[in-house]
Amino acid sequence: MNNDHGGRLTREGIRIHDRSDFASMHKAGELAARILDEVADLVFVGQTTGALDEFIQKRVEEEGATSATIGYKGYQHASCISVNHVVCHGIPGDKKLKDGDILNIDVTVIVDGWYGDTSRMYVAGKLSRKAERLIQVTHDALYKGIDAAKPGNTFGDIGHAIQSFVEANRMSVVRDFCGHGLGRVFHAPPNVLHYGRAGTGPRLEEGMFFTIEPMVNLGRPETKVLADDWTAVTRDKSLSAQFEHSIGITSDGCEIFTPSPTGRFHPTYRS
């Protein structure tokens, strides 16, 4: 089955991309990751999330790219910035960062029609021990999922790798949000769950593009969405963290489209 976006679709509606499409995804992913590198120096105590978003929007425009989130379902910002117990989809604004705040910044850009989507954690001021451990477990959980992303494995293998690692560290995986297919569209099949049973779900094939973006809570996994219809928070007010990469399945594993060009994917890069 084919359509205008090229490649073919699996019976589950997952697009199989051509090898030539990998270069386009690397280009889009590199810009998103580079902007997240650049914003790192602007995360400090007293800074506002609105100012961080303004910088991101300016950089996207300067690079001749397009923000995928401005105008998406009415959203009006170039990033989602989720602080402390906000799980995802935090709206940038006038609130100032306090000492010890942890935050996820999520950026998606469109370059030549291709979507680059990535997020990572940052810290304002001094990192608490419990927040540091949460961030480390979440970071490592993402890479457990990436290690499982290879032809012949299933999407359930990815979810199981993440869930088993997180729960072994006595934390919880958010169930209400998941990764997604992308390419020439922002969101497409499959839904990439960050929990599940090994050997279940669609089988991974070379040419599949999708995000892996586990959200991990120090407390329970339940979330709720606030009255703004965007901001998702932990129900028990526990801290939450998230890391996200966009990847493409290759003949023997996967390629990460969104690595940090300067090694700043983890917030303790300075140490």
C-alpha cells in the first residue's frame, strides 16, 4: 500500500521509508537538537519559561525552518516546557524558575517538509539528589528502549525494556502519553508505548521512523490534564522527567536522528 508520501504502509498503517529519507530526518533532527543545545545556557534561576520559548522561536525562524507546534490544535508556542511535576505539554509563560527546578523542553521543527522532534531535561540551580536520580533513570530508560529498537523485535519489546528498568528502580512509567510515528507528518502510526509485554505489538521493520519519549514519575504513574487542556501533571504531585529521541530503524538496529551536537543531552554535562 502506497500514498503520496512515498514508501509503503504496513497493515497497521506504519510507513516504511526509503533509505534516502534518513538524510532528511537527520537534517531536521539536527536542527531541533542544536537549538536545545543552545538554550541550555539560558536555563538559570530567575529565568522565565516564556523567555526560553521566545529564544527557541527566534532560532527556528533564523534557520529558515518552521515550528511544528505553533498553530497545532491552537497551541501558540515553539516549545513545550514542563517544570517539576508537569509531565508534558507545559505552556511557556511568565513563571520564573526557582533553585532546584527541573524542566523538560520539547521542540519540533519542520525542515524541508520533514519533522525533527526531541526533548531533554534541564536544571535551574542546584540539582537535588532525588531529582538527579529521576533524571538519570529516565535518560537510561530511553536508551534501554533504543537498544531494543531493531528489526525482528516488536514495539512491545521497546515498552517492556523501558518499564522493567524503571520499575526496578522503584519509579513509574506514565501510561497516558506515548511516542509516535513521524516523518513528513508530525504524528502518525504507531503509538509507541513505554510499557508492555515483550513479543507483543507490531514487528519492527527497516525504514520505520518514530519517537521514543518515556515519561517517568518518582511517585505513581497517574496524570491529569489541567483546565488549559494542555498541561499534564502527576496526580500525586511527584516529580516527573522525560527524554525523547526520534529514530529510524536500520537493517541491524536504529539511527538516532536527534543526538546533541555538543554532548548536552544530559543536564549534568557541565560536571
